[in-house]
Amino acid sequence: MFQDQVAIVTGAGRGIGAAAAKLFAQYGAKVVVNDLDAAPCAEVVAEIKAAGGEATAVPGSVTDPQFPDQLMQAAIAAYGKINILVNNAGFTWDGMLHKMSDEQWQAVLDIHATAPFRLIRAAAPYMREAAKAEKEAGGPVEPRCIVNVSSTSGLHGNVGQINYATGKMGIVGLTKTVAKEWGAFGVRCNAVAFGFIDTRMTQAKEKGETIAIGDKEVAIGIPNQMRQMAPMLIPLGRPGTPEEAAGGILLLASPLAAYITGHTLEVTGGAGI
Ligand SMILES: NC(=O)c1ccc[n+]([C@@H]2O[C@H](COP(=O)([O-])OP(=O)(O)OC[C@H]3O[C@@H](n4cnc5c(N)ncnc54)[C@H](O)[C@@H]3O)[C@@H](O)[C@H]2O)c1
């Protein structure tokens, strides 16, 4: 399905991004695996190679203003072109609105809105301009698309996530705008809004896992009580697996979605309908 295509997946060291990177490779893509954490990033590449696929690790933070250009150049150096960009990297830093600091607000908008914007801008020469040149030359045009990761917290709002909900709804507007600006060149842009997917981000907060944001260690996860309740609110009766979530990403990137752009696909097990 993705033979001879090159896919970049951010935040692909674990969770949904790792599952998407492996699935892209399984279906023939050469995958550029990015993550903030170098070790899990390298492990995903090793797994893909062991299964007979092609992948390269480009660790680094997508919120570093210099990094988007470096990531695109690394992809070009490794494989010569970019067909698919998946803006998946993310984290939560929850708090009620009346107690939220500017730093907390900004960090979450940076990762979920500013970083995808900069990554798409950095990809423009290899996606928009490359497609435009192919079109003008009257030759075949490569398939090219972007898949952004949103959340039902953005589409519907969520208590304790004013920063995350704003970023995840912002990415929907960004997605539609890219679809309108780049559609003329055949570059598609869609989003996938996940519900409850079982990853480090949604593990029990009581486990005490943290992520380093600047000089702070920020707690990630959701209260165990919410984890217990969630299946009752999901028609399919359980959280999704990272592989099922990745399926939504590949679906929109695939040739079967060749005429779908500007869409936000809810991958939720039916939650919120
Ligand atoms: N798990 C869910 O229920 C759920 C629901 C809705 C949306 N999402 C979204 O899905 C995406 C993937 O989340 P996940 O659930 O797999 O979480 P996860 O914590 O398992 O994986 C996220 C990955 O992103 C990486 N990352 C964080 N900051 C980064 C940065 N600055 N640069 C590069 N990589 C960075 C982390 O190191 C981690 O490996 C996120 O955008 C998240 O907001 C998840």
C-alpha cells in the first residue's frame, strides 16, 4: 500500500506513533522515526529492520525551532523524498483553568499546534513545491499527504485540559487550512481524533510516570478512576490499542483515501456519538 513511499512519524518512540511507524513499514514505506527520547526511537527502528523493513531514527524535540528543518533534511538525505508526514508527538500537562500557568498553557500549545505548523512549513519544499513542479511538468505526481493527530478532548472539550483541548482543536483548523492551500497541488491533509487509547499518556497517573518539559518533570497519565469508568462510556466497551489507533492514521494516508482531505476522523470505539 505504501511501497516506495517515505513516511515521517513524530513521537514514534512509543505508543501510537511507534505502532504507526511499524505499520507503515509493514505496508512497504520507508519510515523516518522521530522521538524526543533517542533510546526508544532506536528500538523502533531496530524492530522495523528486524522485520525486513526500512527505517531511520532522527531523535530530537519537535518544539525546538531549528529541528523541523533538520528532520526534513535528514529524511531527504536518507530517502530522497517525503510522501507522508504524521504529526503525532505529544504530551499532556493537565490542570484546571483557574490554576493553569502561562508556562503550562504555552508548552502544550507549542507541542500540539506550533510544532505541527513548523513541521508542515519545513516540509513545504518537499511536499507543496515538489508536487507543484511535477504538476507543471505534466508528469506523474507522487502521492503526498499529512496526517495530524487530534483528540476528542479538542473536539468536545475536557475538564482539566484547557491547554490540550485548545491545541487539539487548533490542529483541526490547521488541517483544514493546509487542505485548502495545498489541495491544488494534490497534497492532502487530514486529522485523526483519538478517544481513549491505551498508552503511556493514558496510564494510571498513580503510577507516577513523568515527562521532562524544560526544567520540569511533569506528571502524565489519567486518574485510575477515570480509566475504570471509560469502558462504560465506550460502545466497543474498551480502550483502543496503539495498533488500532495507528490503523486510523494509515487509513487516511492510504491510496483508498485519495479523495479525502480536510477531514477529521474520530477513532474512538464509538465514544461520544
Ligand atoms: N492515548 C490517547 O488516549 C490519546 C487520545 C487522543 C490523542 N492522543 C494523541 O496521540 C498522540 C500520541 O500519544 P500517545 O498516546 O501515543 O502517547 P505516548 O506518550 O505513548 O507517546 C507520545 C510520544 O511523543 C514523544 N514526544 C513528546 N514530546 C516530544 C517532542 N517535543 N518531540 C518529539 N517527540 C515527543 C514522547 O517521547 C512519546 O514517545 C499525541 O499527540 C496525543 O496527544 C492520544
